[in-house]
Amino acid sequence: MHLKLQKSEVSSGFNIAITGSKSESNRLLLLKALYPKLEIENLSNSDDTQLMKSALQGNYEIIDVHHAGTAMRFLTAYLAVQNNREVIITGSERMKERPIKILVDALRTLGAEITYLEKEGYPPLKIKGKTISESEIALTANVSSQYISALLLVAPSLKNGLKLKLEEGITSKPYVEMTLSLLNQIGVKTNFQNNVITVLPLKTLERQTNIKVESDWSSASYFYSIIALSDVGTSVKLSYYKKDSLQGDSALARIYKSFGVDTIFETDGMIIQKISENQPSQAINLNLIHTPDIAQTIAVTCLGLKQSCVLTGLHTLKIKETDRLQALKNELEKFGAKVSITENSLELNPKMESKKTPIIQTYNDHRMAMAFAPLALKTPMVIQHPEVVSKSYPDFWSHLKCLGFKFEE
């Protein structure tokens, strides 16, 4: 399947309602499985969240998470502490290439019983749930924050809680802080100081607790890109967003000021508006170690604006749904850009010259499809397998159509 995007212009002033953050939703679903008195509003409608919800509600002997990396990490920790339950957890062929050894080693240190069924250090896993009494471990923190969050989410259900020492630099620290904040909101006492996180045990919630999930900032990134590539005065309202967001990708409001985009917060959301055509005269240099999920969007925005950039802190992109650094290089170069990558960086020198309509491969990666779509404001293109967006943002194409994007299926 493919989708041809014609060269388009966007209409200003639309109100787009984006469902809850996938990151917050998946964390809260795991907490609800541990503490049934937790009630959640504005859950994400993404494939990943629906999969997570189903896996937690069913009594399956085999759980297939497909491409959902967050579900793989979170469910591994959750299943490891479910006493007397035995489950096999598996995923797509790409998932079987994504490492999980650091998390498994940590859980084994705590006393969990986990076996690799194929390649050592990678899914699929056989997990025999046990009551965990050990409470102190150390973890390498510079690979994936999801390993840390997986452990923190189950920590209050452990008999003695958890004392977690983080070694080396922390990747995507805002996601760890999000996890701790959500724990605090349901009454779990935590402490994060000098790279040591302590989580005290919580047997049960004394009363019903309601939490409303903020809308997804990663999804908002594509609208920041659209506004940046539009004329001065173009705006869109997005709901439901907060200025004091838990999500690290809320850094978009600051980052996109460099592209002439302003953010105005209101009680029920935010308005993003193009206020200036002024751009930096030199290359934009950004360290995205805490916000790697918006790297693709920023790189494509820079291409559309013919703005050179150097993006660093991207080492986790190589173990995502695809090797996102290589995928970005492949697709950006179809527009005439010069791109160089290392293990953790991308440098873009854009030209936006293409003799024929670029055909964008999406590599089973939702963010590749959505990051490139705003370029239809500059040039037509074809998106292969556009359906991949359902992983995080099923309404994406219908929302773009509301703004004035033109498609040929």
C-alpha cells in the first residue's frame, strides 16, 4: 500500500484533538494492573497502547507484542513479578533483534526466572513469575530509559520496594522523571538523588485515584513541523496539552522558536503559530539525548526550510523500530540533501532538489511516515505503507486531511 501526497497548502485555525500520550498511557496501564483502583482518562488510541491493555487484561500463555518495544520492556518486568504465572513473550522479527539483556540481567539479580528461547540477550523470553524479595540493583543507564522505567513501575509492588543505582549517563532522563511523577501521583514515595532511585513499597491504593493523560507531544511534533514549513500567520490549536508537561518532547515549544514558531498555552490546549520567517544563519546544533523521538521530525523540518543542522545524542535510534539514523540518511538523500551519520549523530546539509517524485520507505516505522509527510507543503511525494502510523497515531492522515493536505491513494 502507498499514499501519494500532492503539493499542498494548509488552512489556518483548525482545532486538532490528539489522544493521550502513548508513554503515559502505557505506564498507567501497568500501574492499573497492579492497583485496580486507579482510573485513567484520555488513554492513547495507538496500536501500542491497545496491545498493552489487552496483554495486561488477558491470561495469555503467549503474548506477541509485534513491534511494540515499550510493551516488551514493561511487560517483561510485570510478568516477572506475577507469582506462579508462566508466559512466553515474543514479537516481530525486528523485535527479536532489539536487545533486552540489561533489563533481564537486572530482573534476574532481583530473583526473577527468565529464559531466552532463541538468541541470548534478545526476545523471545520465557518468564516464570515469582515473588521478589531482593531490593537493590545497579543498572547501566545509557542504553534505554525504558529499562529503568520498567523496573520502577513494578518496584512499589515488591515486598521491600527497590533501590536502583544508575551507572553511566542517563539517556532520555525526562521519561524516567515521568515514571516517578506518575508513581507519586498514585501515592508511591520515591527519591532520586545522586543517580540512585529509591521506591518504597505500596501494597494497595486506599481509594480510587483518577488521572487524565495529557495528549501526546511526540504526535504534536508533526504539527510543529507543518507550521514551521507554512506561511507567517498560519496556526493550529492542539488539545489537550499542558505547559508543565511530564513529557520530555514538550521541549518542542522551545526548539521550534528557532524556526519562527510560537506556542501559546490555553486552559484546554495550545496554539502553535508561525510568527517569523527568520532562521539561524548557521547550522542548528541540538543535543537530543533526552528527546530522541523528535529527531526525525526536526531533521525533516530543517530539510524543508533548507536549514543545515547537527543533531547529537542519537545513539538509541539504532535500536528502535528500524535503524532510524540509516533510514533518515537514505530518505533525506532522495531530496538531494547531503547527510552524514555516526553512531550517535546526524549532520544535514539540505538542498531540496529532486528530479522525480521521492518515494519514502517507512521501514515499519511510524515516525518515518509522519516525519516526512509535512514536506508535502514543499513538494509531492509517495509514502510507502502509510498504515504504519497506527502504531502511535491512528488519526494522523485524517487530521492532515482536515488541515488541507491532498492525497491520492
